[in-house]
Amino acid sequence: MARIVALLSAFVSACGALYGAEYHVTPSGTSSGTGSFSSPWDIATALGGEAGVNPGDTIWLRAGVYRGRFISRLNGTSGSPILVRAYPGERVTLDGNYSTVNTG
């Protein structure tokens, strides 16, 4: 069973390489990150459209809660969309009701 999972994982990785780059985002990522697994972006940087994400690329949201309101300026095409997905096996929560205003 482990061998099948490894083969499927390798196949998915190879397909991703054929279609576009993969970038990583974490709740603690930064705008100065590279978007790599070890140096992830924050979500605002990934969605902002200026980080170099191109049609056919995938943005992986890593586990955690992303608080705030974000505007996507990504531009894919119908034949090569930019995919924004939760990383396989990880839970992602987008909390758009987050506020830094003290109401109490």
C-alpha cells in the first residue's frame, strides 16, 4: 500500500511540474518569502498578483487559520487556471470576519 501511495505522489508531482509551478502559503508566511515549502508567502502576497504566479501554477494553502479580508489579483486563463487549494491532508480556514478593532 505504501508503494502505491508513493507512486501516486510521484505521479501527482510530475503532473504538477508539467502544468506549472507550485507555491506555498502559511498563516505565518511573509511577503519576503520565496513561496517555497521552506520559505512560504503570506496569503496577501500570494493573492496579490505581483509575486510572479502565472497561469497553470498552483498555490498551496498550508494548515491553519488565515484571518483578514483578502483580494485576489491573480489572472489565469480558461485553459490554464491558477489553482488555490488546501495542501493535501491539511485543514485550512479562511476567517474573513477577523477584526483588529477593539469593540469592548
